[in-house]
Amino acid sequence: MPGILDVEQALLLLEIEPPFDQRAVQLARRRMAKIWHPDIAPPGKQFEHERHLKAINEAADQLEALAEQSRNGRVSRTAVKVSAAAARKAREEEGRRAYEEEQRARAAAADQQRNDPFGDRTPDHSVVHRYARCLSYPEWGVGSVTGIYFTGGGDDIQQWARVKFQLGVRTVPAGSLQFVDFSKPDPGAERVQRFMTAAQHAMHEGNYPLAAQRLIYARDAEPQNTAVLRLLTLAFWQSGDLPAAGRTVRDWIRAEDERPAPHRFAARIYEDMGAIDLAEEAAARGVDRAPGDASTWERLGRLRLRLMRREEAIAALETARRLGPTSEGLLDLALAYHLAGDVGAEVTACEQATVLAPESPTAWSRYAHALARTDRVTDALAACERALKLAPDEEVAALRDRLRDEAPRVLPAA
């Protein structure tokens, strides 16, 4: 009802208990905004999140204004009870009028049934569902609806519910509820979407083992769903379960063998497992499917270098330098040339690494060591000074002292 603030419903929306002050309302507003922000809503539920968050903000504004006008800036429990009683009385009056209107409609319908029995075939009963799950947070499980409430009026009326889940009572927009019928199982697509949303929330919080557990249920519902296999591979990998990550990435490869992404994941996972030969094979398959990706060529060259296949490593790293050079790739190329005995190419690669990453002490240190193997003593000393200026290093300092002893001494010009 306009003019009557239902403080009790506003407190239920914000999930706080009386008495309260402005600070409590502000904290509750921030907490609920993190839960019901439209940016974290599942597909198709952004509008429900937006409307629910709007109702929360309106309730918080009203409660803050009420707390500001109250004595000592604090609203007592008694004031909340008085406001709730006034709101209930107004709703009872409105309900009485609605009931009288319904009785008149029933009488008209009964009259029509007597005089025109075939004019209306609409049933006069409805089915009420009690158990529901929240599509925005399916990890809450199935809850029991304890109350349905309405906020606003006219065209801007909004329906929301209080649902008792295992972890506690939550206030959710009614549009985000999915009522559960235990007489028939859920469709597989709904289970997949539900568990994927829950897994994404767990990943956002950094809990990858929990995300993996939820994604296993999604995979059981649709074993060939590539989106589920991709997230499950990532969850296993980030949680440190490398054998499970390897099995999952192989399932992903069987479902999407033509795409480079699963092969890139496989190369990283096998490398972390220490299976360098398998990682090199996976990286080679990734290169075959995406020949224009410089990062995949770099990884392939790095793995071949660890297998001591220098010529093939140099070829892969040169391709990466041509497509899109990085300081790490150039330093790997310099190492390959160093092992092959080509000092000139090593110096060139290190110099290019310092150009791409002028603030990298590693690049300047490698450049100094490469120059030390030539007769460019002055340039090597300058590289040592630059590396030590960026970060202290005992090895570089020892190289600098050694180069100073070897530097030719000449008399200054008159």
C-alpha cells in the first residue's frame, strides 16, 4: 500500500534482524548485491536478478531513511512490530476487498454454470508446489517455500519468496525458482546447466576441488558435452589431480579432436606430470590444428629442447619468433642456439629479448652472459650493470667483476 512502509518485509529482503541502524542496512545491501548482481546470473535470468536487486536497493533506501529519522539513528524492534502490524492491517483490508470481489465472481460463474453450462471449460482449482530450487544458485539444493511476498504495485509489482534450504533461509526472486516435481526425473540439460552454474560459482571462489565434484554430475548427465569436459579438465588441473585431468582431457580430445584447445591443455597437463614425450606429441597436434598460434609453437620448441632435439626445437622457436615473438620464447631460442654452438644467433636472440622486455633482469642477465662469450667486453659490462640495476644477482655480479679484470686498460688521450 502506498504511504505505508512494511519494515518487516524490507528486513526479510535484506536478511537482517531488528533492531538495526544505517550501518547494518549498508552492510546487508552490499552482501545481497554480491549474491544477486545481474552479472553473475545464469543465462536467461539476468532480468530476474536485476528486478530483485532493484527491490533490495529500494528496501535498503527506505530502511536507511527510517534509521536516519529515528532516535539515536537506530530502529527498535518495537517500531518494526508496529509498522508490520499497520502493513498487515492494510493488506487484510485489501485482501477482504479482493475476497469479496472473488465471491462476486464465483456467484457470477455459478449463475453462468446454471444457465450456460458449456460457456466456460476453465477448471476452478490450481496445483500449488512447495519444493523448489534456485536456478541462480543450484548448489543450495532443493528447498521448501515458506512464503511468497509481493513488492510494489500496479505494473511494477514484483514477486519474491522465502525458501528454506539446508544451509538456511534465503530470499530469492520468484522468477529464479524452479519448482520440483519428484514424480519424474529432471531432464539432462537442466541438470547440466544447474551443476555448471554451481561449478562456475565454486571456481570464482577458487574452490576447484568442489567445482570438479559438481562437474562430475554434469558429465554423467551429458558425457559428450564439450563445455562440461573443458571446465572439468580445468578444475581437475587447478586442483592438482593430474591423473584425473589427463583422463578428462583425453575424453575432451575424442569429442573435439579438430580443435586446438584440448591439445594445448593436454600438453600443459602432461608437462606438469613429467611426461615430456606425451606433452610434445600433444603440442605438435595443437600446432597442426592452429599453425598460426605463436604460443603453441613456443611450447613445442621448449618441449623439444627438453628432449634434446635441438634442430627441431630451433625450427619451432624460429616459427614462433616470426609469428609473434615474446621475451620467454626468445630466451628459449637463445638457449637452443647456445646448445647448438651458434653464439652469434644466441646474442641476437638475447638482444631482441631485452628490446621486448627492457625491464626484465633475466633477459639482461642472459644477454650479458651471451656477450661474455664474445669479444664485446664493454657491451657485456653494460649489460651486467643494467641487470644488476634491475635486480641483485650474485652470478651477474661475479661476471661483472671478471669482465672488469679482463677489460683492456689504455691511457687516456692527452
